Amino acid sequence: MFGKPNDKNIEKFNKIETIVSHHTEIKGNMSSKGSLRIDGIFEGIIEHADGIILGETGIIKGDINAQNIVIGGKITGNITAAETIEILETAQVYGDMNSSTLSIAEGAIFEGNCIMTKSTSTQPRDENSGAGIEDLEENRIHSKDNQYTGEGAHQNHR
């Protein structure tokens, strides 16, 4: 199919409403309130989706934005997920990513920057600084030089 995604992440894709099949090519922008799967070629922007699954044969040329994203194919563009991004071992990602949860399987290709965001809504509000639920904590991963520069930074060895 498109690899072996984490079972708890695939549960978020209970109902796939749109499928771009293997021998299909679409150019344009798409907005979806449901989940979609791409096994063909999509060139453009996808936004507001509940979930996006890019199968092993799928190719996206453009930016995508969804609640949850699983990548098994090739994407050249930026990826934004409100919840999770899962990069499977067959994936090729060329662009920046922004998410609160990220999983990259061994063997996957990722060239770009990653911003990990974590809502501070579970932390007490700082009365003096005014920091609250709207504030975000950022950690950056620079994959080209394999360095993690966020809190508790360390050199990543393979």
C-alpha cells in the first residue's frame, strides 16, 4: 500500500473522502474538510484538510496544510500539520515542516527545516509576562547538517 504508518495515526483517517489514484494528475488548489489520499500527482496547494495520506506512488508539488499528514511518496513543498506529521521510510520530503508531533522513519529523505510547536495551554499562565495559551515553544531541526538546535540540543548520529 503506502508503508506501515503508526496505528494510532491511521485511526485519524477513518473515512477518506477524496482519492487521487495512481494514474491521475491534478493541477490547481484544493480545500477539503475531510481526509484525502494521493497516489497520483497533485500540483498546487491543499489546505484545511482533516488528513492527507500521500501514498508511495504519490507526488505533490506544492504546499499542504492539514490536521494530520502521513507521507509515503514524494513532496516538494512546505508541510503544516496542526497535530501530526508521519514520514514513512519510502518518503522523500523537500521543504519545510511545521507540526506539534513528528515521526520520521529510518530511510526516509528529508531536506529542509522543521519547526516543532507545542501549545503552552497545559502550563500555568505567567502573570508577569502575559504568556498564555497563544504562545508557542519552537524547536528547530536542521536536517542538512543533522543538528537539532532546540531545548536539550544534541548532535544526531546515524
